[in-house]
Amino acid sequence: MRIATTIFLTDETVTPVRLARELEQRGFAGLYLPEHTHIPVSRRTPYPAGGDLPREYGRTLDPFVALGQAAAVTERLTLGTGITLVTQHDPVDLAKQVATLDHLSGGRFTLGIGYGWNVEEAADHGVEWATRRELTRDRMALMRALWSAEPTVYEGEFGSVRASFAHPKPVQAPRGPVVGPRTLIGGGAGPKLFAAIAEHADGWLPIGGRGLTESVPKLRAAWEEAGRDPKDLQVVPYAVLPDPGKLAHYADLGIEEVVLQLPPAGEPEVLRVLDGYAAFL
């Protein structure tokens, strides 16, 4: 099982360069970074985990800039977002960012996407909350048109793009309906999410990794109903606090990668946690 990590990198934590080098030297498989552009002070949306919103949410580094630094100082470490808030980006610009990072890293990038939880943050980007899933689907389709081998026109409900020359292209070859880098969708288990994964992704990023015994068979059923090859489905438990029993359970479910949560802390504390996680490598 590949052991990757995620962390809220901020202006107060270990730097992307130091962390990426340490991860690769120690044999960890990857680094995934979350995204929040800003956190409105007047937010009414409750923090999904309950209680006060942790300080790091309002100080998060831009994941693409940080992962670009990580790519430049590593050779094998995979790089990913967990997650990119697609609706908060111009899709033409985002397609270019994603393809460039994947190209410069030699195909090491995973695009983790999701629908978000912060209504006020999304509203400042002009997002209508009720249609955010449909907007995400539309923008992903537009980006796939730009990532296609030949100039491809896209006319969608929320946006369009002319047939265009758009290079570089993501490294990975198309997989059925999926064009672009490895794409995983985060979110809670349910028919809507599983239908989206089967339609335009390579798999699922279930946060925390709870309830997979019940939910993975349902995802597999949706996947196969969509005509996707069962062996291609990827389930990557995300932001996991590990123990040997939990990882053994994931292995029994056929899971090949897990993403462990690191604290949003300075270098000494993060390295201490990595020392502990080394037992799972």
C-alpha cells in the first residue's frame, strides 16, 4: 500500500520544499494539499467537523504554487490536490495550471476535486450553491476539451470554449471517459457522488475513510453500471489518522493508497509525526 500525506501548509508551517524533500527521502509516496482562497469573517456556514474553524483554514497556501515548488525538488514524489474547488476557478486558467504542473512534474500530478462546504467563500467567487455540482461537472468537461489531443469545441450549460490549441497536455493517456491527469472526487458517500465518479473520474477520495465496508460496494456497482472496468476504480482514503488495524482493513478492501494527515505545524513537529508514520511504510 502506498502511503501518502496531506497537510494544511500555511505561512506558519514547514515549507513545501522542506516537506517534499523529507517525504521523498523517507519513502513516502505523495503529498496532497487542500485549497481555500479565503475564509469570510462573517461566515455562517458551520465547520463540518464541529466547533471553531481551525486557524489554518484562513492561512492556506495556494496548492498549485506550493506543489510546483515540491515538484522542483523531488523526482518520485506524487503531487495532488485534496481538494481543488473547481467552481472557484476560471476553467480555462485551471486547465492550463493543471496541465503545466503535470507536464513539469513528469506526470506525477493527481487532481483531487470536490464541491466545497463554505457557502460564503463560494459566493465571493460568484458560485450559486444549489448548482455547484452541475457547475463542477460542466467545468471539468470544458477542461477535458482543452486537454484533448486535437482541438475540441465544448458548449456547456455554464460555459464554452472554442476548438483551441492548448499545450502542454497532461501526461497520462485518456482512460475511457477521463481525459487529463489522474482525477479523484472527494465527498460523502451517496448516489450523486458515485454517479459523478463513474462519469468523469478515476476514483474517490473519502475523507477520514470511515464506512468504506458499506460504501465501496455501492460505488463499484455504480462504476460497473456506467460501463467502467472494475479493475480501474481507485479508492484513496484521505486525511486518515492511521493505526495497523485500519490500514489492514483498507488492504482487505483492495485499497492501494492511503493519505495520512499531518499537523499544520512547524518543521520539528511535522518531522516527529513522519517518524511515527514511518512504521507504516
